[in-house]
Amino acid sequence: MQFSLEARTASLSVGEFAAFASGPRESGGGSAGLWRAQLGQHWHAELRARTLAAAPDARFEVALEEEITHRGWRLTLAGRIDQLVPATGAEPLLREIKSVSHPLPADEAALRTDYPAYFLQLATYLVLRRARREPARGELVFVEVASGLVQTVALSPFDEALVLHQLDAVVEFLQHRRHAGERRRALRFQPPFAALRPGQESIQAGLGAALARASVVLFEAPTGYGKTGCTLEFALGALRSGRFQRLVWLTGKSTGQLQVVRTLKAMSDPRPGNLLRDTPPAALPPGPPASSNPLGYSTPAPAGDPSNPLGYSARGANPGLSGSNNPIGDAAHAAPLPYWQVRNKGEHCVNDVFHCVRDACGFLNGCAERWPGSGLAKFYLAEQAPRDLDALRAAGRAARICPYEITRAALPYHDVWIGDYNYVFAPANRSLFSEQPGFAPAETLLVVDEAHNLPARVADAHSHLARADDALALLAELDHRRAPADLQLAAEQWARLLGRLGSSDAVDAETESAVHDAVGRLAELVMTLPLDYAALGPEHSRTLWQFAALEDFLSDSTLKKLLWVPRPGELAFTCLDAAEAIGAILQSFGGALLMSATLSPFEHTAMACGLEAPGGLASLRAPAPWRDGAYDVAVDLRVDTTLKHRARHSAATAATIESLRASSAAAVAVFFPSYAYADAVLGVLEQRSAALRVAMQPKLPDLAAQAAWVEESLALADVLFLVLGSSFAEGIDLLGGRVTHAMVVGPALPEVNAVQRARMDTFAALGRDAAFRRVYQVPGLQKVNQALGRLVRAPGQKAKVLLHCRRFADPSYAGLLAPEYQMYREITSEAELGAWLGPAR
């Protein structure tokens, strides 16, 4: 749907118009894959041949476009009619062909309940024809894809009357979007910080200039800089200026989402002492002309600043306070910006067992009929209504409506969407955003937080694992349920194929061909056969739905892939690199900010995200002068922590930890590449009878439990053993200013395994050194930079860091360290270590 709120016009396809709904959907479960569309095309061609035999002058794929004026809006609807059969003594006949897996023949009322959009689509064509004084009759032809059985249903005047109700629904939505545009223009918000930290005073201008140069910006700022607040201030200003219509903010962790929500709330609350609120309008200097200031910043930058071509202010002042920029005149009348934090589907579920199938869920089955009287539209009509997960679940229980469908229904009416990477990048989840009415990536600002994790997360989202045990369990259940013989046979062949697999780094060509054939056949059957997923239950249903996803994976030419067997009977469909897919999505947005503390080297991040095209990418490194000189770094050349030699140096590592703790007044942090390495060094420390209290990082998934462990360990232990790349090293912000001495035991290079070897082969064209840098060195040193960045999070904090391996002095490794860590002292003896550490405390 494309619309102009100012001109009160909209254009959309007839299919999009018919499918539009302001309430929930009831489909639930499964991936459509490619087979349904392919089989639909097959039956379209078959029925076309039959029609031509009976009516040689029939026409097919007849284009129709017409403008309808409704309640002050001009709507242009366009589409293609499947078949137009000329009149034989009556009005011409319009036919729409719809393939279904539903058994035919079926009760007409059931067809109308299950496929209302099909009836509405054809009725819309009839209405458009009447608007052109070309009346016609209409009939829907349903085709059962598995058998080719056909059932025809004629349209009635009642169907055409429903088009008027659909026009009302679409116009009501457009009116809401028009109101949202007015609300954005009147938006008022507080700066995120009571006082600016050194380096923040220029970041608004920097972001604006970078986004003016390119649609995708890599924004690197150190931990503790305030990236979330700075970027939100910029993004809200961009929404208010009309540069973007919506903000989509993605994070990889729920804690990051909660931080965005907290910051938004704080920026929406009036706070005393706000400079912008307390300054009389006349005291604010005028802004530059709108044509040179698309984001609406009000204070001009110094003339002739080559780094600031659009004239953004150094502060990024809060516009909308005076003159024509302040249409509401008083902050008390400014509406807050509606945001929605999207949690995953399973968290919404109020059933004892999460099985998202209409016939298995009383909250999903019939929810569209219950919606109009439920009062749940308050979640988007009432801007102050609570939007937390507990409120959604309580409301869903009371109204017998799936809480996830409340989220789906509410999203189009909100200007800020906050969620996981998957809602934009994962094939299984992205339809929640992409299929929302009015969602236009080209008019959306996308912010990706902790973007250094994006390539790996997207590759994981495209990857799958098939197990022989699951296939055998499915086969037994299909036999128990007396499923169609073709499906049982295909499932049996799949189970046998998986059962024969022994561990291997890559399957051979013959096996890969057999996998393609088996997956394709099962995907076709699952998409065409009417199966009772409610009776099959969640586990077996997921196994069946996976075949469409596997077929999509195998046929996706944008992915670099590996089929391998990590354990006997387990076939891994691994995405080695999803850069091309990531780049296409990022470049579809009007603007995209990828931010992290560790995006360097920028050229590597650009390649990993498919952003190698010149002109489409800009980078910005936030100034943080308070970090200059905050780190005192040394590289220990005495040891080699490579897998081959680390055991030989473990005694030296243990002794170094003792020396580090002796020089510190508080607990020290020691970062290891793996739990196994940390355990080995802990064993050596214990053999030395060292009087050190060592706290080994536990495997705790809950953030609150992790934070509690850190607090307890800082108070009671002498040494914290942490693992690089874990949430303790990358997500816990409790070490800054409290740990002044730290040690990194070797760069955290990824484990050498089948996947990494295949990735090396994938990038072989770059040369071995460049491939090794991309596959091993960059990810390993990013983990080191992430961990060390959390030791200094504010001005005045200091940290003494020992990089405990001679590899850190190798230029190929040292060049990947953050600039703050590259000025280091080299340690070649115990005496030099003691001199660097200073006297024991």
C-alpha cells in the first residue's frame, strides 16, 4: 500500500485490498514455502486450457485499474482478473482460480469462513467493473491442489456489499496514519542526558551528515558512550521532520529492547531543568532553510564545515519549540510517540502447550469474529493503554483472543517497533513486519544495535538441523494417525536417509542429490495434503513444517551453504554466509544505522553485511576523548596460548594471574577463549596451592542471575574467570570502574571445525591470509575488544590490561585491536612484568 496523507490518496493492489484487516488473523502455523505458489500456477494453466476449449474468445490475466472516492479519500485499486469469459446472452463472467489444500467439495459457508479474502477480491473486481459501467457476474473456482478436484461458488450481491465495509476499514486505517503524521510533526521529547559527556556534543550532526551521504551507516561508539540515547534523539528528530515515517529498532537481546523502552519513556517525560523547555523561544537561534535541513535541527553549524554539509547543529537541538515548527504551541498537548516492543510468539501464548494451530487453540480459532466486540482495539486507539506482555496476556485471556494477534493488529498504528533481528532478517519471522499494512521500508529508519552480531545471527536464522530420531518419531505418528500413504512413504525414505548418515564434514554429491529430492517431495506433500496438525501436536507439526523451510534454504541462491553431519543421524543445513541477503534487506530501507562498539574494521563489517557497493555506505566513529589514556596495556611475549602450546605455558599463566591479583586492590578479571581453557588453568592454580579465591563463570541464561553472580564474585572472590564472547564478557556492564586490572588469555579465535573450514573454502578467492583474517582473526579480536570495552564506561575510569599471548604483538592481530589498546608495552620477562604492574598491594 502506497499513500499520500497530505493528498489523501492511496494505491494498492486488489489482492492487498481484499486481504487488509485491522484485526487478528487465524491462519497460524507453518511456512507456505514455494510449493503452494508453484502448484497454483499449474492448476491455473490447466483450467485455462479447459476454458479455452469451451470459450475460445476468453481472455486471461486481464488488467483492471480504477479509482474510487470514498469518505474524502481517492483510492486506486489495480489487479489482474484470472479469467474473463465473454457473455453468451448474459453479463460476462469473471473467474478467479484459487488453489487450496482444503478437501473438496466443502460446505460453502466453510469456504467463506476460511477464505474470506478470496471472495472479497473477486467482489472488488465486480465493483470496479460496475464503476466503469461494465457489469459482470463472478464465480470463484476452488481447486484442491492434491487431487485437482474443482468446486465453483458463485458470488452474490452480499459479497459486493462487503466491498463497502472494506473501503471503510481501509479509510479508517488511513485516517489513523494521517493522525500519526500530525502527531509526529508535533512530537516533543527531552534530551536523553541531563548533561553531555565529552564527544556527545557533535554526534547528532555526525549522524545526520553520514545518513545524508549514504542510506546505510556504520556507527561505532564505545561501550558507555550512550549510543542508545544519542541514536534515539537523532531518530525521533528524523521522524518529526518527516524524513521517515517509522522507526524499526532491532536488538539481539531482550535487555537491549528494555533499554530502548526505558530511554523512550524517559525522553517522553517532562523533566525540570531541561534547557530546551526552560529557554524562551526567542532565545533559540533560527534554523537553516528546510531544503538544507531535512531532519529539522534548529541550530546551524558553523558555515563551511566540510564534515557537516547539511548544517546540523552541534547539539542536535530539540526542534519544534517555536514558530511554524511548533504547531501545537504547548508541550502539554503533544501526544507521546506510540512504540511497541515485540516479544516472541511463544512468550505471548497463554496455553499450557505452545502449538500455534487454529484448530488446536481456542484463542486463535474464531478470534476474527470475536475481535470487533472485544474492545482490544484500545491497544492502538488509546495511546496511553499499557502495552507490556502481562497486559496483553491478561486481555487476551479475557477476550479469548490470542495475545500475539493483538500485537499483530496493533503494530500498524505505532510509529516505533522494537524487536529482535529476526523480525526483519529471518525467513520464518519477518512476515510479522513486512506484511503489515502501510509498512514501507523505503520510508522507514532501521536501527540495528550490537550490529557486530548481525551476520552470525542471520546465518543462524537461515540454518537448520534434521535428526533421524525426529523423523522416526514422525513416521510412527503418521502411521498411528493413518496419514496418506504417499506422505508415510516419503517420511520413511527420509528417516532411512538420515539414519544412514555417519559423521562427516560435508555430504557427498550423491547424498546431497538424495536430500534435495527427499526434501522437495516432502515439502510438496506437506503443502498440498490436508493434515490434522492439531492431532499431530507441536513436535511433529514442527518437523513437517520444517520441510518447506529446508526447501527454501536449498533453493536460495543468495546463501553460501554447507550440508554436513555433526553426529551420526543428524544432518545440518548450515548457512556459511548470508551477506547478500543481509545487504539486500538493509538497502531496501530509507535509512539504516548499524551501531556497535566493535564494527571495526569497517571494511570487514561491510563485506559481512553485503554492503560492498560504493556509494551506499558511510561510517562514523563517535569521538570519546575520555577514553584517551584510560587503558594501560601490555602484551606478554613470554607465552604462546595456541592450542598446541598452551599446556606448556599454563604454569606461567597461573603465576601471572597471581601477580596480577597481588598488584590490584580489588578482584581482577581474567578472560579466556573457552571454558575448557579456564578449567585447565584453574586446575594448575589449585595445584600450586595458591591462596586465591577464583570464581568461575557459571552457565546462567538469566541476566538477573548473571548480574547477581558478578556482584557476589566482585565482593567475595580474588579473581573472576570469564569466557570471551559470552554474555558475561559482552553483555554485563557491572565491571566498569570496579575492575582495574584484567588479563586476556589469548585471542578468542573460533574453534576449528567443519563449518570454519568450509567458510575458509568459501572465501578462498580472497587469498588464504585474507580468508583467515575474515573467518578467524576478526571475530576473535572483536570478542577481545568487546570485553575490554566494558572495563572503562565513563570518564575517570582506568584499567590496566595484560594481553597474555605473543600473538597480540603480531601486526595481523594488533591491527585489529581497538585504537585504545594498540599503544602497549611489551613484556619479555618476569622482571618487566613486575615493573609494569608496580608494587604489590
